[in-house]
Amino acid sequence: MIIDPGFSDMAMTLLLFAAVMWLSVREGLQLEKSLAVATARTVAQLALMGFVIEAIFRINRWWVIVAALFLMLAYAAHAALARMKNPVAGLYLPMWWGVFTGTIFTTAVVTGAVLKADPWWRPDVLLPLGGMVLGNAMTGGALAADRLRAEIVARKAEIETLLMLGWDYKRAAAEARREAVRAALIPTLNSMMTVGLVHLPGIMVGQMLAGASPATAAKYQMVIMLMIASAVTMTSVVFTSFALTRFFNPRHTLRREAIL
């Protein structure tokens, strides 16, 4: 049996918000404004998304569901790059391809081969899974972007020396790219190491709250964790591969504007 909290019940979560705000003031964190804005955006965005997804479920047309996923992809690529501490021009398309590859391939395998959704565009399967994978792919891409630039800047002398020795930019920056991919995977690997022992993930908890047995909920969570690992790996590998061209010019030398 699904527990559906009413608006008055949901209002009780304001106690949690008040506790967070009080701690911020008490500890001098100066995060009150950010916390208030983040909370307001969370409530507004999730409420709006609830209405939008409900409307999509009612329409139940494959092209509407695919269009919704592509809109989410477009925004995810932008949001991932917006998190960079030192933005680099021209990274949107590499990020989009990275997020697209990681999300579409992984979601297609799970919905088609694992869950055998019928039809393949079944909205109550494709949208939740696609959105979850997309969010993690976006986070992985953001981590990879930041780390790639940081590694290239830190290894500038090494890379330029290798370039002068006749190496092409892909070989010269290979270690920087590998470190970026490793950094993108750290949160996912840490989560996989402790899942079920230190914390119960959202999908597993949601399944049990919806009435599924713990065993069934655990199976779904296994699939989700492998989906996330696959999506983050593919996203970071594809993104870093294409992104290198934005750090080097056609003469295989570093673009100064990308590393300043």
C-alpha cells in the first residue's frame, strides 16, 4: 500500500528546513540565502515536473516521450558545464554527445533487454529510468570537465614537452584524460562499495514504500547501480575524447585561452 502524504503532512518537512537554517546561522556558514533558494527551486521544479509527467502519461505517445528526453538531455549538458569553476568555450557539443551516449545506450539496454518494457517507450518506465540515468551522467560529465581542465593545466609543461617531441595531442594528454574519467567515477564507485551496508538508496526505499518486497526492491537497485556506473563511464569517456579538441589547436599546441 502506497502512503500518500497530504499537503499538511508535507508541511511538516518545514521542521527539517528550519533545523538546517538554524544550524547555518549558528555555525556561521552564511548559507541561508542559498538554502532558501535551493529549497524553493526544489519544491517548484518537482511540483511542475509532477504535473508535466502526469500529462505525458495521459498523452502516451512515443514522440512526446522521446521529445521530453531530448529536452532533458539538452538542459543536462548545459547544467553540467555551468558547474565548471573555469569554463572553457566550445564544450557544449562534446558534453551533449557524452551525456547522450551514456544515457541512451544504458537506458535502451535496461528497458529493452532487462525489463522488456512493452511498448519500448512505455512512459512509466522510460521517463523515470532515463531521468535518473541522465542526472548521474550529468554529474559525471561535470566532474570530468572540471578535472580535465585542471589536469591539463597542472601537466602543461609535461604535455608541451611531449608535443615538442612529436607526439600528437591525444597521446600527450592521455594521462590527463584518464585522470578526468577516474575522477568522474569516484562518487559512483564509492556508492557501489557501500550500497546496502551504509545506506539504502532511493529506488530501493521507494520500491518498499510502494509495497514491493525487499528482495524485489534489491533487484531493481542492482540494475540501477549498474546503469549509473555504465552511464557515468560512457559519458566521461565520450566527453573527454571530444573535449580534447577544445584544448588544442590544429597545430597540436595548447590553446592559451582554454587554460588561462
